[in-house]
Amino acid sequence: MNRLFSTTLCLTLCVLSSTSLCAQEDKMQSVNLDSIVVRGNRYTSDIKTGNDGSITWNMKMMEDLPKILGNADPIHFAQMLPGIQTNAEYQSGIHIQGSESSHNYISIGNVPIYNVNHLLGFFSTFNASHFPTLKISKQIPLSEANRLGGALSMQLPTDIAKKTEGEFSVGLISSQGTVQMPISPRTNLTLSLRASYLNFLYGRWLKVDGSQMKYSFYDVNATLVHHIDQKNKLVFDFYSGNDIGKFFEGSYLADIKAKWGNIMGAVHWIYDSGSTRITNTAYCTSYHNDFSLCMPSMSYDMPSYITDIAYKGNISSPHWNAGIDVNFHHIQPQSLDYESELDIGSGATSKQHSVETSAYGEYTLSPLRNVKTSAGLRATVYGIDKQHFYSIDPTASVVFNNHHIQLRAGYIFHHQYLFQTGFTDAGLPTEFWLSANATHRPQYGHGPNISASTFLFNRRFQLSIDAYYKWVFHQMEYSGSILDCINKQYDIDNVLVHGKGYNCGFSIMLNKCTGKLNGWISYAYTRARRRFEEPELTGSFPANHERPHEINTVVNYNVSSHWNICATFTGASGAPFTAPTSLSLINNNIVCEYGKHNSNRLKPYMRLDLSINYKWKPRFAKECAVNLSFYNFTSRSNDLFYRIKVKEQGFVYAPVSFILNMLPSISYFCKI
């Protein structure tokens, strides 16, 4: 009886307990929440990395970075990113993962621009205020072009402004302005102008080793966007820029003059339905260089140009990316017209006309969650002088991305049919373009690449690592000097050496993504080795641009709503050069006997740049700012190249540094 009572009591308590819990649960389920607070760190970095490894850079960051003589150059600051080599002053172009400058595809809205530099290597063709973003791909996408390196593209402004707005800045060497005007509810015009007055304020200091330099430039950008409807856009884009430089070369008693520039016009039709995007682009782009050299009793003119008339078509969807390119190249390699007291003649190099036609397709598949794989082919037919070259270039990649860790591995195979060369890559561009033919075979390269990135410390930092190896073939370098151009039998084929080699290396970057203090620090190791076919060049040599070690740091600190401080630091190995073993004077001409090719190196290159910005919001404008910048703040004297110097007691072979150890500048900026 007691046992039965105990059992009944336990069952009763269990039922009552269950009933009470259910009632409490029902009450909890009926609770209404007034609000939910989600805490996180705001991503304030202007650098973003895509699934394909490309980097997108917001051009607004240019407002805070150090301005070189009042100008912030996108190309110059792109060299602060890992895997992109730093150039010294007087050098132009960009080197991505050990590639030659001409191996990279530089474009405005995917339209190529050749020789993207103004004087001294840090005034680029691009006016940063005209473009919203810059996109960099370390391995050139299948849809871009036939190049061996990477790609850098300035993205066009395609949005419609709500009202007329603009910005302008005034610096010590140039002024520039950009205005956006909504012509109608569906049409917008973006216009940018820039012009220099370098000689007016800096003329007395523009001397290189005692030689006076004069220089001026201008450029203009215009982009007209019309939204036909929600899915269709028409974009008309125009660019023009010209430079004039004069320089006296004391070693050869030569007056050097150069006029160079670009002009480009393009029409883009863009269809975007959200799932499918179709672009059609027709364009004409041209680069010209009129280089002249005047020496005692003789003068030489060496013009060159390259003009492209082309069409690009592309269709992309979540899985497919396909298109065609048709490009007509008209090229005048550097030719020679000379005049002396005894003779007048011409050693003109024949003009080259070629057709480059490519078709490509790429398929992307997601076999697993957070995993994407892609494979593609690019087929090209290149015709010149009744000769045809054919290529089929495969690419493949696999990407794992769970929004915290990204891993990527890929393989690329690319050909290139246009080459750039010249006896110097100094600030006055003397390089010229030429086409592949029976003598200069198409270049090609292939190899694997891997990358990884992850967020650290609650997404406050991002750590990125890249590694690559690329075999390159049919490489070409200019083995002569400026004296080759004054030879009446001047033939560029006699001064070009051919060979093969490899580019390999790795880079690591730590990017602070949040907070008032952001920026990054990166280290890159690069090897670019070449082995030439000429019997006098036996062995393996570093490429002209190779810098094995490089450290770059960018720090941007927003002190308050008014004050901002930014600093950049670059430390890199010295560039290789070929030193003479002996110098002699024969019939008043300097004759040099050179040692092993590129067996010497300049001293390590180091530079600290500093920028201080004060911003305020007046009644008449959105924002105004004053920028105070110091280029090479520590006044370090960097050796840029070696040259022969004529002294009273003879002549010596000695290094040359930049015109000034430190360049201060101040500029005024205003947004209306």
C-alpha cells in the first residue's frame, strides 16, 4: 500500500512539473523583443580582394596619401602592393610578379593605354579624381589580352550624379579638376583636366648632374554615360595627353628633345540583367613618341608610334565567361632620320601592320560548398607580313572561400605578340613598340600560382600570402646604348638579344582593415632570371628590373574629423647594372669595355614619404583640404643608375641620384 502511494505521488509530481515547464516555455515563446544589437568592426580599408585574387582600390584614398609635388599617382602607389615592384625615380612602367613592364596590360575601361607615364616615372597618365576604382590582377584574366604579366585597369564612372558636383586641386607643379554633370535624368558627363607649370617654380632645381631639364604636360579625360533603360548603358570615353621634355646630356654634348603622348576614344555598350552581362566595345588608341638628338655637327630624329583599332565583345553569367577580340595594330618601331654637315639620310625601320584575333571561353563550377573551380581556353591567330602564328592558352583555378579563409591555386599559359624595348627606361621615354615576326618570335610563359588569405582578431586584420613560378620564353632585351642610334646603319635587330628564363617569388601582406588607423605592411621576394642565346652572354643573368627583396608599408591615421596623417615607406634591393671594366678616350670618343652582363647592383633603395592633411567643411563646398607632403622625408640619397662623368682631370664612372634629396610640396583641394 505504501509502495503504491509512493509511486502515485511520484507520477503526480512529474506531471505537475512537466505542466509547469510547458507553461513557462509557452510564456517564453510569447516574449516580444524590442530590439537586437549586433556588434562588429567596420571595414574601413580601401583595399578589397576578390575571389579571383584581384585587388580593387578605392581612388578616394588618393586624397590622403603623400602627394609627389602635389600629385597622387595611382600607378606609383600600386607599386606599394605586394608582388608589384617598386620603381626608382626616372623609371617608368610597372612590374607585376617579376614581369617586364610591357608584359602587363594597362587600360582605361579595358581599353589599352601604352606607356603610362609622365616625366620622372611618378607622374602617370591617369588622373585619379576621374576614376572611382582601380583594379589589379596579378595574373592577367583570360578575357583581358594576350600578355604574360598582370593587368591594371582604371574603372570608368558609370553612375548618374544627382546634381552637378566636382573637385579641383592646386599644387606646386600642376592643377587639376573634375566635374560631374547630369545632362538629363539618364545622362551624365564626367570631365577632368590637368596641366603642369613645373618650369615656373621648379625650373632652377630641375638639374640632373648639372644638366638642365625643361618639362610640361597636360591631359584630359571625358566620359559620357547614357542609361537607355535599367539594363542597358552606353558609355563614350575619351582620353588625350601630351608631354614635352628637353634635356642636355653632358657626357655626349647632346640636346635631347622628346614629345610623346596618348589619344584614345572608345564606345561601350553594356547590357546587365543581373544574371547575364554583355559588353561590346569599339575603340581606337594611339601612342606616339617623337625623340630627337642634337650633337655637334649632326642631328637625329627617331620617331615611333603604335595605333590600335579594335573591337571587344564579352558575355558572362554565373557559370560562363566568353568573348572575342579583334585588333588591328599599326606600328612604327623607332626609325632614324639623320642630318650632318656631310650627309643627309634615313635609316627608317619598316612599318608593321598586323591583325590579332582571339576567342576565349571559361566555365565556372561549384562542386562543393564554398568551392569554385574554373577552366578556360584562349585561342589566337596573329597575322603579319603573310605570316601567321597560332596559340591555344589554357588556364585553370580552384578557390575555397568561406568568408573567413580564402585559398586559391591556379595555372596559366599565355602568349604575347607585342614587345616594348629601348636603350633606357629613364624619365624621358625612349622605349618603342614592335610586333612579333619571323625574327622576333612570339613570347610565351606558363606556370602555377597559389594564394591564401584569412581574417585575424575578429576581422580587424587580414593576412595574405602569394607564391608563383613562371617559365618565360623568347624574352628580349636591348643590349646597346644611346650611341647605337647615331649609327647610320642603325638596325634594331642588331641590338636586341633573345633568351628565356623564369620569374618566381612570394609575398606576404598584413592589412589592418578597421579603425582610425589602417594600412598595410608587406614583404616580397622576387627572382627574374634570364639566359640569352648570344655566345658572348653565357650563363644566367638577373633581368634589368629584378629587385630580390622589397618591403612596403602604408600607414593612414585619421586623428580627427579635420586632421589626417599618412606615411609610406619603401625598402628594396638595388637594381642590377653592367659596369665597365675599362674606359679609354680614342679620337675624343669615350670607349668602354664592359664586364659581365648585370653582374653589379646599385645600393639598396630606401624612401620615406609623409603627408599631413587638414580638412574642413565650409559653407560654399562639401569639403576643403590642404595637403603638405614630403617626398623622401629623410633626405636619403639613392643611387639610381651609373653613368660616365667627364671631369677636368679625365672621366669617371659614377652613380647618379635624384635631382633633390627631399621634395616638399603643398596643395589645396576642394569638393563642390
